[in-house]
Amino acid sequence: MAALKSLDKFIVPLGGQGIELQEILHAEGGMALLRLRIREGKRFTVFDIDAGTARRWGEAMLAWAREQPAGR
């Protein structure tokens, strides 16, 4: 059995998608994963990713965001 811990939850300003980040802690010392849930109307997209994938994804997003002009 796994335990879920909510890390963040927000609405995207353009498009209105609901984003939720959760930590999945598997029982008995199993691997911890990051769950990304995207809600678009009644449809959900769910990604369960490992720490290495989360780090790479996050770094790519931060690099892109840093290149964008302020206030945009």
C-alpha cells in the first residue's frame, strides 16, 4: 500500500488546467515517486516519475522560465 502526500496544487492561468503534485511513498521502504496530475475538465493525465526524471524535467522547465522576459 502507498501513502500520498500533497506537495502543491494550483490552476494554470491560461487554459484553466488543475495541476497537483503528490509524493507517493510506497510501504516497507519502497521507491518514492512524484505524481503529477493534470485535470482538464473531466479528463485526467497522470505521470508517476522517479527522482532523476523529476530533476531533469524541473531543470529544463527552470531553464526555459529563466530565459523568458519578466512580466510575460
